[in-house]
Amino acid sequence: MSLHHVTIRQLRGFEATARTGSVTAAGQELGLTPSAVSLQLKQLEQLAGMPLLERGADGFRPTDAGRELLHAAALIELAIADCDERLDAMRGIERGTVRVGVVSTAKYFAPQALAAFLKKHPTVEMQLIVGNRGETIEAMADLQADFAVMGRPPRDIEVEQTIIGPHPHVIIAPPDHPLAGRRAIAMAALAAETFLVRESGSGTRLLMERLLETAGITPRKGAEMGSNETIKQAVIAGLGIALISAHTVSTEVADGRLAVLDVVGLPIIRQWYVVRLAEKRLSPAAQALWDFLAGSGAGFLPQLERPATE
């Protein structure tokens, strides 16, 4: 037997069972009886020539072979959806769903850019998947997102990438901090400071650790925090200083609630990108959004005022 004889119905029954852990739940979702789903699974395993599911304490879960088939099934579903949208485009119908992964730091400009796109293309549906760097890469690699808006693209998977615009990172402190207002602060002057950090897997944390390592200093690390908003409020409260995306603090700096320290070598300028798997072919709607972000996305980036100096 061969998987060349597999049917879409069998793959969907398998995917639903692997995701829910239950034949009954899969049947309810697909409008089938549990016995019908079980038959599909049996036929599919016969075609594969090996077990695809194993029973665990919390229900069915895929074997290594099953995970390979799940990946293939996801590609098939995306290819069908892609073809459907392209046929609609050939009929002159502008519609479709675009799934965009957005790293949490990009939420300070990405929604405005996406809203502007939707004003021009009101019949396109948008799904946002917001997470840290690791979660966003995972969503893209698992084909849950058509593409992602992020900083440094991943190096361990093959991707296509296009620059949106510059992404500066700065060190922030409370306005009454002793270093606030000083010019050309040496990195060594920060050795005694407490740095507030993002969670493991955050691109900002990786950048901060690389910066401190290069400077040869090991300052105290304060509490680990899961969002830029929490870090900003902690810095305002005087719990420490932090390296952070300048695009996340433009409002607080303008209002005088935060100060940007004039540290030698900063800001660190990275780039914002749109990134997709090299194997991913974009639908007409997704391609239109990709082109919009690449061509006009920089216009939505927040502007940061220069820090006050003595």
C-alpha cells in the first residue's frame, strides 16, 4: 500500500484525533460517528504501514511517523486553501484569510499598519498570532502563520525575508535616575545597575545578554517579566533599568515618565522584517499584505525623541 491512495477525509480525521486526543471528539468536530473515524484511522495506518497514534494518559497522541504525516497534512490543507483563494482571485474576487504572526514587541506598530491595509482591502480577513520570538517562529514553522513580523529572522530554518524598517533598542531608566540627562555614558557605568529582563526566548533578552557580554560587565538581573508593558511600569517605579525596543516607549518618553540613557554605542539598530518559510507560497491576499508591509510599513514605526542631555 502507499500514501498515494490517502484521502483528505482520512487526513482530517487523523488530524482531529491527534489534536483533540479523542476519536469521539474528532467525530463530533467532523460530523462523523466514532466508528467512522476509527475506520479512517485504521485505513490510514494500513496505507502508512506503521502506527500513527499511540494512547497516552491524556488520550491519543501522534507517534514520530504521525507527526511527519501531520506536517504533510497541514501542507495539503494550506495548498487547498491557497488554490481556492487563487481561483477566487482569477474570478476577480478579492477575498481570503491572512494569518500573520507578530512578535509582542511589534504590537506597537503592526496593528496600525494592518488596519491601514484592511481599509484598502476590506474583504480580506485577518488573523493575528501574537507571541514572543520563539512562539512566533514556531507558528511560522508549523504553518499556522502565512508569515511573521519580527526582528532578527531565524537562522535554523530556510526563510524568505524583506526589511520593513529600522528597529532601534535603547536603555531606559526613571526620569530621576542619577544617569538620566548625562551624556556619553560608558557601559561600565551600568555595572552596578539592576537590569530588568524579558522571559527566556525573547529577542530583546537575547540582544541584552549579547550587549552585556560584549561590554564585559555582569550587572545584577532583576525580576524576569513577560511583557514590555510590565518592564516599563517596573522601570517607572524605580525597580531597575532595561534594554528595550525604542518603539515600545515612545509615548512614555514623550510624556516624561521614562528617560532614555545616552549610553555610548546605543541605540542598537536592528531591523524589522516580514519573514516566511522559503517553501511557503503566499495567497494573493497574503502577498498583497507582504508587499504593503515591505513598501509602506516603515511609515507606521513610532518616532522616539532624542534623550535630554546636560
